[in-house]
Amino acid sequence: MVQGMKHPIYLDYNATTPVDPEVAKEMIPYIESFYGNPSSSYSIGRSNREAVEKARAQVAKLINCQADEIYFTSCATESNNLAIKGIAWANSDKGRHIITSAIEHPAVMEVCKYLSSQGFEITWLPVDHSGRIGPKDVENAIRKDTILITIMHANNEVGTIQPISEIGSIARQKNIVFHTDASQSVGKIETDVDKLGVDLLTIAGHKLYAPKGIGALYIRQGTPIENLMHGGGHEKGIRPGTENVIHTVGLGKACEVAMRDFKKNQHNMQVSRDRLLDGLVSQLGNKVHVNGNLGNCLPNTLSVAFENISAHALASFISSDVLISTGSACHSGETTISSVLQAMNLDFRTAAATVRISTGKKTTEEEIDFAVEVLVNAVKKLSL
Ligand SMILES: Cc1ncc(COP(=O)(O)O)c(C=O)c1O
């Protein structure tokens, strides 16, 4: 291990990211000094209103929308709830059919299941072996009473990027509201709302080097939506509650930094991910099975199975040196395969052997080389 290297090596950036030092620096004055309520009309209130509005513009710039189309929330889960339930309630007189996919995060899946218990009908679209949804399947699923299509931009477990702009064109043609959960894609790949053709887009602060506890929802102007919470007039009444100024400032800065360093970060994440895979394949050969299709994948994500290895045993064996996550859950000795891997039709053995490794914008060659060494040794030991 190289001296001075952080230990254990963190390779689970799809779970969360550390707060960027530039982001932390921007937040500190709002933690230590600037405590005014943005709704107050005196100066310490007004300056915090300005800080919130500056952050709104920074977020908007990253996804190419107007500042007043950004609504701050507490997290991606809240943004997804607001988007999906909000559109469902606002349009229930027009229809009660919603289209989504089998590989959504629980923050979409559970919302759709809840709506199904409230008299909405949900179509769960399948995916191919790489985890991709077919635009034709979306088109064929559309009915007269379809009011919403909600499909994630990129999958959190395998990194598969969905054909959002193609689906966006279909939604536009048929005049159906289209939401995408972009929690994993913002800052990693381009997320221009016009190019994607979406009406609503979810952002998760802590996946892009802002703190946990802040999210945003883009709502295209003119999209009818019901609010989930009722209270004051904050966020144009769509999301009432005194603004979380500290974290909002952090999210704004994180978006500015993500935009400024986009190419550099994307390159580093991809080079690190590819170096990791090359290292694993060169030492373990055909014991390594890559899930999905790296040609259509987030630049930082590697979903990989090691032949005859339990992913849980592997992740726990290396956890003092390298931090990664698994594609299955293990409770009382029983292994449950994730719904994403199931939808991709992965056989049980491969799914139970699947780990997710995700690199970050600051991941170094040294960290990757160390992680390869640790993983290779662990796989060899565990397969004895
Ligand atoms: C695709 C996706 N959507 C939504 C979420 C939920 O994010 P949060 O727990 O921050 O609300 C996550 C978090 O892992 C995610 O990966």
C-alpha cells in the first residue's frame, strides 16, 4: 500500500460521495454566521434568500433549465415521491395508468406500488440482459389513460444508461408527462433536460459531492403537479417548509463544481473503472463476469461477478481494506437477489456472486492497484 493513501479504499461512490472541500467551504458561513430566514424581509433574511436563489441558478445551469423550474427537497426519495404522486394526483381525472420499469430504485418502485393500492394501474416494463429498456416497449405500453412515464436515467446497481431521449420523444408525441430519476447520472453523464426530453428530473445531492439531506426536482414550466405537503408558500407552495439554506448552498456549489470539472471527472472515473477491470481480468481471467454492457454504462460503475464466490463473503472479507457493495441481500443465511439483477435474468449463482464497484472523481491509480491486489487475493482465497 502506498504511504499516505486513505484506508480503507472507498469504491462505493454510487452509495454516496464525500462532501467536496469546495462545497464544505461554501457552506461554512451559513453554518457559523448567516442564520436568517430567507422569508424575512430584513437584511440577514434577504441575503439568505439570495444564497438560495444563487444555488437554484447553479443547479439549473447543470441540467440546462430555468432557475424557477428547480424545487429543492430533502433527498432524491422525496423528489421522486413529489414527481410521481404529484403528477398522479394532478391528472387522476384524465387517467390512472403509469408506466415504469422493473429496475427502478425503491424510491420509485415503492411509490408506484403505493399508487397501485390507491387505484392506479402500473405497467412494469422489462429490461434486456444488459438492463436496458426498449423504447418500443414504452410506446406499446401507452394507453389512452396513461398519465405518466417514469424511467430512471441510469441504474444504480449496474450503471446501465436508459434511452431517455428516445423515450422522451415518444412521450412528447403522445403528450404524456415524463419523469426520470437522474440520481445516479447527474455529474457523471450529460443531463440536459431538453436533450433528454423530460418534464421532471430528480437530483440527489449526496451522489454528487453535496451533503446528505438535500435533493432537487426539476419541473418543466406548465407541468400540472399537486404538492404532497401543505404549509407556507416556500418553493412556490409546491414544497413548503423553511428552506435548508446550508445544504441548498452546498448543492448549488456541488453543481457548479460538477459542471466546471465535468470532462475531467468523467475521464478519471472511467479510467479508474477500466483500470480496475483490466487488473481483475488480467489476473483472474474468465473467473470475472461483467454484468450489463460497458459500452452503455455510467463511467464509474462496474457490476461484476466472480465465479463460485459469494459476493457477501467477498465484500465482508475485504471490508477492512476496500469498501464495495453487493447485488444481493443476505438475511439469516438466506440470499435474496436484487430486483435489478432478477429483471436482467441473471442466473442465481451469478447474481449471488455480484458486487458493485463504483469509482469517484478523485479515485487514484494507487487506490485502484491496491484494490485489485486485495480483490484478487480474496477471490483466490475464497475459491480454495
Ligand atoms: C437511482 C436512485 N434513486 C433514488 C435514490 C434515493 O436516494 P436518497 O436515499 O438520497 O433519497 C438512490 C440512492 O441510492 C438511487 O441510486
